[in-house]
Amino acid sequence: MGTVLPAHLAPMLATLAKDLPGDGDAWTYELKWDGIRAVAFGDGSAVRFETRNLRDVTVSWPELHALGPALGDREIVLDGEIVAFDDRGVPSFQLLQERMHIANPAVAARKAGDVPASYLVFDVLLLDGHDLMPLPWTKRREVLDALEIAGPSWATTPTFPGGGEELWQAAVERGMEGVVAKRLDSTYVPGQRSKLWRKIKVSHSDEFVVGGWSPGEGRRANGIGSLMLGVPDQRGGLTYAGNVGTGFTNAELARLEQRLRAIRRDTSPFTSGAVPSRKGTVFVEPELVVEVAYGERTKDGILRHPSYKGVRIDKSADDVNTGGDNG
């Protein structure tokens, strides 16, 4: 009996690494896309998309709906990334912010014309009743390549067995987020983080939990001046990691303020770290996860030169950890 198409499937996750693997020929290498991880479920006619926290986001991406008919009458589950490209052809998570919060089909269709998105496929997990996840990566890739998934808003991503150094240099030169290394013999383990997949980042960018905000000055007086960031510790607490006050658009500040005012609290959620005492600080429940780029972290874990990139709708506070291994 074939495998029934699942209602949900959490994607396999990569482990953060500082360097490319030493036994390079045992791995294949792919670019790390700065977007939203999404599993696509095709039922033979339509397609729906879920984020890694099992949130259905199909309505937000109308330009991707035609992938369903393009896949034909196959029942299939794909793993990939939803991305938006900037003027240089580089994926930009910040551009996606204008798209990912939309639940109205008409608004989503209008936004798709302003900031078009693409679905980049890098794995196939189930196909016509066959569970492909126990197969090694090489066999799954053969199946994926044979499907020839390519269209106006979707594509199969390239992969480079044994070519880690060259791809890394290309990622650096193009300003990409990094490289993902995958063992050629790796099976697919849904919902788990595996050392058989490793991500090596070019830039410093991580997820942080918002614990509050400090009021701004000038035109941002009485509103959000900066977000107070934290990372969960191993004891259920939140360690202060600094404030981020740049990288916001006016529209994003308005969205954030509405979201954060709904989860205000009287006491600080931070349980450790040198939390600054600032007049007008507003504390919030540690629920919202944001992506922040930064220059470096001090020995005390405080971010230097941070810049806000956007809200992670695909991740919860439980997905953030002190080691920065949250992608």
C-alpha cells in the first residue's frame, strides 16, 4: 500500500557549522537562500504551502498556485524556500516582509505584482504513494531532477557535489547568505536538526526574541525607537542581547507596534544580561521572533551594529537558541 499524502510535514533542519566539511567529496553543496522555508503539498491538481512551524501560507503567494497544475496529476511533497529577489538578483528576506503577513487574496494578488516571489525546490519527500525520505540524498535528487520542475515562479535549485570551496567563494562575491552542505548518503529526517546537513553562513544574521521596546525620538517619539532582543537560555529564561533600532520602514514599525501592544506585560521577561534602564520602556511577552543582521557579538553576547530584517512568521521562540543555530 502506498503512503498517504500527509496533512503536515515539518522539514529537516541543518546544523550551524563554522567551516566546510573536511571530507568534501562526501558532500554536495547548495546556496543558502535568504527566504522562508516551505514544504509544498501537491494533491494532483492544487498545491498548498506550509512553513516549518506548520502554518499554511498558501493564500499569501498567488503566483505560486500555478505550480499545482504544472506538477500534473502527481501526489507529491516538496521541500524548498520561498524567496524574493532584489535588483541585484540576490534573495532578500526584507522584501518578503511586504508579502508574508497578507491573508486577503485580493491584497496578496496586488502585492505579488509589486514584489514577486519564487519557490526554489531542493528536495522531494513523497511521490505518488512512495515515501522517498528513507532514501539517500543522491537517490532523492535523481527523482527530483527527473521531475524537471521549472516555471515562471518556481525552479529546482542547482547542487554541486564536491564543489564546496568554489560555491562558498561565489556566495561571498554575490553577497549571498551562505552555503548548505549535505551528505550524499543523508536520509531525510523530518522535523529534526541533523549534522548530515550543515549550514555555513557568510554574513552574521540570526533570529532573536523580542522582549520589549524603547521609545524613539523625533518623528518616532511615542512609538518604537528600538526593539529589545533576547535569546532563550537553557533554563527557560531570556538573556538580553541588545537593542536594534535601524532597518525599519514606517509600515513595518506600524505593524510591529500593533503586534507588540497586544502582548504587553508589566514585568521584564529578561532573566539575565545587563538590561538597560530606559524611561518609557515597554515590556512584552517573549513570543515574537525577528531576524537581525549584525557585525559581531561582544564577549557578553551583545550585538554590535545590528540591523532589523523582519519578523519570522515561520519560527517560534522555542526555535531560537543561544548558539545561533536557528536557521
